[in-house]
Amino acid sequence: MIFGSDHRDKTEHPGPFSQFPAPEAPDYTQASAWAAHPEHKPLKDWPSRVGSLPPAPGSHPNSVHTFFIHPTTFRGLGVGWNARWDEPDIAKITDSWPLKHQASLFRSVGRVMSPRYRQAHLRTFFLRGDDSHAALDLAYSDIRRAFLEFLQSTGDDGAIIIAGHSQGSHHGWRLLQEFFDGMPLQNRLVAAYLPGYPLPSNSFQSLPFADREAHVGAVHSWMTFSESFVPEFHASHMKDIGTIHPVLWTDEEGIWSHWEAHGGIVNRQFKLKHQESLSGALNQGMLWIKPLRVLGAGMFAMKNWHVADYNLFWENIRANLTKQVELYHFAANRAQELR
């Protein structure tokens, strides 16, 4: 939900969903249907200044399997409700931002698989109604099939992370409800990282939303805005949602993080920079941040920091992710010893 400059496409209604033939479905047994795959298309991007490169897929001592669902990279005027999964221009955008700037983070703990899919158009998040629901359902049907293929690759007991952003978080939320919540697969969930989409706090019966730093098996979600800014959709979509502070790792509101606790930002040049440049606090479902302490920050000041939900907190998320994986394996090994 972040690319392009003609915002008329958010409100253009091109006609009923039923008037547009569904694009051909991807076949997830084929390498071409994956944007990232440890065998066919392993992620190779890693920000400079982060430190040593992570181990190769499958060689990490505590390796886990991450299923990453990319955000909306399909927009424009005069087009239908769902993208072709193999559209080259869309794939180029997907690979250059969410795969590079978001999915790469999960390389640090193991294998990453990310499907290409018939994603819903940007307008589905602004035009509520049956057409938008149908477009999201079609997109989710691909994600569901891709996830079943993903499960085949993890074996019967592989540790799993579900991650995404924006539309990807919406689909990840549905996967958690269908496959994990109160089901045997929940025991294999290290964590879910699903920022950029308002997830109702009553979404699950058994799965918890994270409320502390060391909270294995929990759902981590946040939506980032400038201090005092309230988006127009707040009243209708952001009341009573699950949130976590991605620096303090608490769900308590009104606590501003110390600047020194901020690990740095991965910028557009894919470099980790600007440590200790951010302070934020949760407020009514929003993550408010103060003006960044960055030279020239006024040039890229934004009210809605949706595009940077990962980038702003990249190093803090990486440290948390590493801790979750270590704790998960410690608990699993301990349980094995007690059998």
C-alpha cells in the first residue's frame, strides 16, 4: 500500500469484481511462483553496517522456517481487483522493497519462503464492500495454498514464524486463525510479526498478542504514525486492536521509549544508520513517534509511517526475533528432556 503517486486509484471503482476474470492461479510446486525460496530463490540481501552476514539457509544452529507475505504492490487506475501473480513490473517493486527491506530480516534465524500471489488492489483497503472482500478472498486462496506447500517443506516439527506487512499481515492474520489458533500447529509457532494492519484484540481464542519482550508464540503488531497524528480510519478500524511497542516490547500505552534504546533505521540505501534517533509510545492502538533525531529529518517527515513499519525498528526487531528463537528452542529442548 505504498507505491505510486496518483492517489485517485484509492477511490476509483472500476466495476464489480465479477466483471473481471480471475488471473491464472500460481502453481506453488513451481519455483517461479515464489518470490523467495531457500532452494530456488534464496534471499541474499542484508543491510550494510548490521554486522556479519547470517548463516546460509538451513545451516543456522537454531534454524526456523519463516513464511513471509509481502504487502500491496499493486495499484493504478483502470485496472481490475487482483494482480497477475507473475506481472514483471509488480514483481520488481515487490523484490526491491518488501522482500529486500522486510523479509530479509528473517534471514537472521533461518529459511525464508515468500509466495507471489494474486494480491488485491490497493483500493480494497479504502473501498469497503463485497467487491473488496472478494478480491481479498481470492488473494488469500493463493496464500493458503502456498502455506500448505510451505508446511510440506518444514517437516513435522519444524519451528515456524509467520510474518508480513499491510495486506500481507491481513492474510497472515487469517492463516493464524485457520491453522494455528488452538490447534496442534500453534505449538510450532515461534512468533508472528504482522505490523501495518489493525488486528482486533479478540481475533484469537488461544493465541496471545505479545505483551512483553520474551513472549514466545505470540502475535506482534503495530502501526506507526507521527506524534499527535490520528488517521481518518482510526475511529472505524483501530479501536481495541492488539499492539506491541517494537522498542520497549510492551503493550502498555503512554510509555515513551528512551532514545538510547533505539537500535537504528535501515534507510532507502539499505544501510543501518541513525541509532538512538527515535522515541515512540503506544496511544489508542497507534504507535506514535516523535520527530526523528536525524540530520535533514524535515525533508522526509511523514504523518503516516506505514511504509517504514519495519525499517524504523529493523535492528530492534532483529534482536527481539533472535531472543524469541532462542527461548523457543530452549523450551523445546527442556520439554524433550522431561519426556
